[in-house]
Amino acid sequence: MHFFLFIMVGLALGYGVLMLWYSLGWKRLKSFTVPVPHTLSTPVTVIIPARDEEDNLPALLEALKHQTYPAHLLEVIVIDDFSTDKTPDIVRNCGAANIHLLQMSQHLDKQQRLNSYKKKAIEIAVGQASGSLIVTTDADCVMGPKWIETIVQFYEDRRPKFIAAPVSFYKETNFFKKLQSLDFMTMQGITGAAAQLQAGTMCNGANLAYEKDAFYDVGGFAGIDNIASGDDMLLMYKIFNAYPDGVMYLKSDDVIVRTLPVDTLKGFMNQRIRWSSKADKYEDKRITYVLMLVYFFNIGLLGMGIAALFMPALWPWLLILLLFKITMELYFLLPVASFFNKSGLLVWFIPGQIFHIPYIVIAGWLGKFGTYQWKGRQVS
């Protein structure tokens, strides 16, 4: 038992240092302030892969119609991934001249089997894009009117090759969705902090931008197209390898993209397993090492909790380690929650630990060894 406790204390200390490091990164990450006004000139193409999204697309298309960026410089491509609902009709009838529909059925045989339909959809859309700056989002998202304008201001001021930007959940109507939002907000905070520290930048495909030329310079998704997910981070690492100073994070309230949490536990686990399935695929192994530290710390806590049911002497140690974990995470999350205007969610943070620790362990294991459902397709 003493050896196990020694290991757990070591993992806890490593975890604490990690949280303090991320806290420092977030503190140093300054919000983008718009430079001296000038005429923006970058042609932009927004790409939206969509499969059976008739319920979500109207809100997104309405948000895109209200963008402040000049319409003649903004093109929107919705690439339909063999939808069986009214997704194509909604795009055709949206009433905006700069919003176009592409259909994978015109480029692929429906019987052709791919492991990443989303990457293929984006690849097809990039090939048709008129913009020199590609921006991607998801069909269940909404954003404010200055989204594209602010991205272009940042791009023309800094000239990055790749831009990662913040994503947040909204419509957290129950306890389950509030827990998802807290978990996702933590990941978003780490994304920004890691970018500032140059310690393994992350991103989310619901809100990122990259130069079309950079996409082709690195061969697009070639070499990673056999991996079901990773249209965001794995592409980012390809661009980072080619342009080490060209990957940046845009912290601005005007560019926050809001997306929906999932409705069911099954959907949540499939999502998280999909995200964790690429943990050993990252070019930057610092991400892999961090994920291993987090995973083994949580599996240790879970194992200690089970063992404490039969060994009461473990209870004080378990409570101390849990208190330490909660304190470090809250210290990091307080300013992150303030940026996302979600400080009220923090009241659910402590009770959420009961669910968060087991989910980390299960999703991490199944991400490596299991399969999952994504958009009605089984992925291994």
C-alpha cells in the first residue's frame, strides 16, 4: 500500500504542477485587441460538413447571414455527407447568394467505405473554395456577427498559417449538460494556455482557420486520412511542423463559437471516445505524455476509491488527493469560466467529480481499444 500511495502522491504533484503551468499560460494569454482600422481584403470560405443536420442548420445559416464581414469576400460551403433528411433542401432554400451546397454523393460512390468522411468532405470543399483563408465550423454551431471580421483582422495583423479559436457549449438545460460544459470549458482553457506556452497547441474543428495554400503545402489530410477524427488537431500539427511560428490562438469574445452538448450518455461516451481515440496519433508527444499523466492520476483515484470501501485507512488519503485535485482545477478554471461568461457553472464542479473521474478512465480505455458510433456509422 505504501508504494501505491507514493505513486499517487507523485502523480498528484505532477498534476498540480501541470495545472499551475496551464494557469500561468492562460494568465499570459492576452485577448486580441483590434488594430488600427483598415480595409479588410482577405477572401474567406467557411466550410461546414453536415450529415442529417436539418434541426441545427437553420440557426447556423442565420448567424452566417448576419456576419459583418463584406458578403462579396465571404463564401459559405455546406458539404452534405449523404444526409437522409432535409439538410440539402435547407441549404438550397436559405436565401443567401454566397451560401452554396456541395454534395459528397456527386464526388463519391455511396458504397465507397471511408474511415473519415469528415476529412473527405472538407477536402472536397477546400478544392472548390474561392477563398484564400479557410474557416471551418460544425453544423450544430452558432456565432456572433463579428466572428469572421475578427478572424480576418487577426489574420491580417499577425499573418498566421493556422488559427485556433474558442468554442463553448450553450443551452445547458440539465445537470448532465452542465457537466459536459464544465469538462469542455476545461479543455478549451487548456487549449489557449498550451498555445500561449507553446507547450502542445490544441484546437477544435468547430472554430479554426487556415490558409488554403498552407493546407495544400502540407498535403492536406494525406497520411492522416485513415484516422476517423483529427480533421482539426492532426492537420494543425502538420502545419505546425511546416511552419513552427505559424500556428496561433485567437482569444476574443467576438469569435467564440457555441455548440450543443449531446443529449444522451451513449452519445456523450461516443463523442469522448472519438476524441480520445487519437491520443497516440499526435506528432507532438508532449500532448501524449500529459494525457498519460491525467489518465493514470484519475485511474489511481478511481482505484483508491474502490479499495477504500474495503480498506478504511485509505479514506484520509483519498480525500486529501481529491481536495488537492479540486483546488488545482478550480484555480485554473476561475479565470477561464470568467472569459466564457460561465462562472455560474462552477457550483456544479465538485459534485461533477463523481462522474468525471470514471468517465476519464472509461473513455481513455475505449478510445484506445474500443469502437464507437459517429454520425450513424460504426468506427473502429
